Amino acid sequence: MRWLHGVFALGLALGVALPPTGALAEAPGPAPLSAPPPARQADEPAPAPLPETRPAWLDAPRRGDRVVLVKSARRLHVFRGPLLLRSYRVALGFEPEGPKRVQGDGRTPEGRYTLDWRSLESRYHRAFHVSYPNARDRARARSLGRPPGGDIMVHGLPKGLGDIGPDHTTADWTNGCIALTNEQMDDLWTLIDDGTPIDILP
């Protein structure tokens, strides 16, 4: 008990009021930092999981919002955001190297365009129109003294020749258009909307 007398003496010297001896002796120790959570009853529902943050394109309808043609690979890709939805083997114009410059050169354009409208009245099995020529294409053709050409389409096979199927890609046979099988064209028809951008790369 000598240490208690020392504590009271120090308190008196500093002018600090101390609790009675019994209260000091019975003071509780420090409270725990955190109490454990109460146990969940068997019939109590589990807490709802925290919501996750998801990119908007993951929950969007699975329709394409961008088309990319890689001419050297003869591949037409359809994307939704960064997600690749489809990849089709295609045939190109009969002179596939380089961008289209003038009417009749047999080349498929290169650059950023739009699939701006579609047609069921084509000589081929369905068709999307490519927005060639743009202002730069017209200026280039003008500098060469020639018309730029037009009617560049993404289309299926000639009507009545759909049975050729994938064998049509053994050669580049169009006048500058991008050709798919009829089955691929049916798929693309439901996958993208008019106004979808198309990047045509060398």
C-alpha cells in the first residue's frame, strides 16, 4: 500500500483531485480496441455483397460499335468497346495493294469511314455502304484529273452464287468492295447499326 500513499502525496503536491482509494483500486482496465461482431443467427439472411464497378460496355447489348478491316490479313473484325465480337475472312478489290485513288483502279479504300446505310436491292446478298469518297479522297482524285469512284460496299456473294461459300476468298475478285459469305453477311446484318465507323487499315 506504500505506492498508493505515494500517488496521493503526488496528487496533493500537484493540486490534482484523485478518486477514493477503493475507486482507484477497482478502476477497470482499458477497453478492447474493437469488440467482435455478434454471431449471425441461423435464420438471419446473409448481408448483400458490395456492388462491383463494371465497364458500361460489358453490360451493353452484344452489338458491334466499331468495325476494323485489316487488308493485309484479309480480316474484318467487329468490336464492342475492346471486346472482339466477330472476325471474318474477306476478299478485296482485284488490286488490293494501296488505297483507292480513282474510279476503276480495283482498290479497296484505306482510312476512317462509316457504314452509313444498308441495302437489300444490291446485286449481291445484302450490302452495307462505305462512305467513300470523303473530301480528301475527292481532292486526291481531282489532282490526278480523274473521278474518285464510289459505290464501295461490304457485301455478300453475287445472287445465285451463294454456294461458293468460303472458297470465294481464294482470290481478290471485287472492284474495290469487301466481300463476305452470305452466312457471314447475315450475321453482320444483325450485329451492327447504320452509322457504325469502319477503319480500313493497309
